[in-house]
Amino acid sequence: MFKLPQLPYAKTGLAPFLNEEQMTFHYDKHHKAYIDNLNKFIETDASLKGKSLEEIVLSSTGGIFNNAAQIWNHTFYWFNMAPAGQGAQPSAELSAAITRDFGSLDELKVKFIDGGVKTFGSGWIWLCVDGGGKLSLVSTSNAAVPFTNNGPAPILVADVWEHAYYVDYRNLRAKYLETFWSHVNWKFVSDTFASKKVADLTKSMV
Ligand code: MN
């Protein structure tokens, strides 16, 4: 069974980027619903008991995958944001990789936002690292994660489902993503980049 992970800041901590009403719908209703749904599957399916969230994501399909992956995606999303001015800077190693693979942090930002805007329907825009340290942008639909089928490990994500921004931004996905960029938790992103591995999020919710 999994618990809703604690936010690493107060529910008002990201305001005015994301205000309390937006956070309350997204975290207390959407994210919690995925947790409740997965726990119902676990109650009735012995093969799921004792598995980490990452193991369930990598081994499931259908409704189990959708709920498990959405728990993983949302937890990562909360952890990779920080209140304005508290997100630190990319590490020297990450900065060098960004310059090598995107030209500059500004160019990465433009491409990340563009990738999020162009993600059709509901989904996620991810910055990922492969085992060799190469960075890439990946857009996924619905609950999908980049790391299935030996794909790269996520180091940064923005939720581009409308439920992530509709309270504060209505239909303005680009404005939401632009403001997201000034709330990135670069310490979390840099640490995840350094590990070159899929983050272990299970420990924050058991
Ligand atoms: Mn969401």
C-alpha cells in the first residue's frame, strides 16, 4: 500500500505560480485518487503486494499501470519544483551537459516549453538522461513514463494535463510552462542527473 507523499513545501509555497486552490485540486484530489485506485488494485491482486512503485510501473499494463505511473509522475513533479528563489542552480556537471546537448540553458528552456505546448492532449514533458549521460527531451501521453522499454531516466518533468494549470492559467499552457521554469528545483534535478538512474520515489510514500 502506498501513501500520498508529503509535499516538500507548503501548499501555498509555490504561489503565485500555483495557488492553493490549484494545488488542492491537483494534489489532494487528482494525485490522491491515483493512490486510492492503486491501493484498491493491490488489495485484490497478490502479485502486486511488496513491489516497489517502480517495479509496478515497469511490469503492469492497463488500469494498474495508469494509476501507478500517474503516482510516480506526480511525485516526481512535486519534488522537482521549489518556491521562487529556493531552487538553487544546476550543478557544474549538469550545466556542462546542457551546454553540450542543447547549446545553453536558455535554449533548453525554449525547447522544453515548446515540447510541452506541442504535447497533444494530456501528457508530460520530460528532460531525461541516458546511461552515458546524454540529455534528451521526451514527450509522453497520458500516464506514460520515459523509462519503460529501457528508455532514459527522467531528471525534470512538467505536467501538461489541463488539470495541472486550469485553475490558475485556464487554457494558457505556454504561460504555465514559462512560469514553471522559474520554480525548478535544480538541486533535485542535479542530484537525479548525477545518479543517471530512475529515481526511487517509493521510499517517500510507504
Ligand atoms: Mn496531474
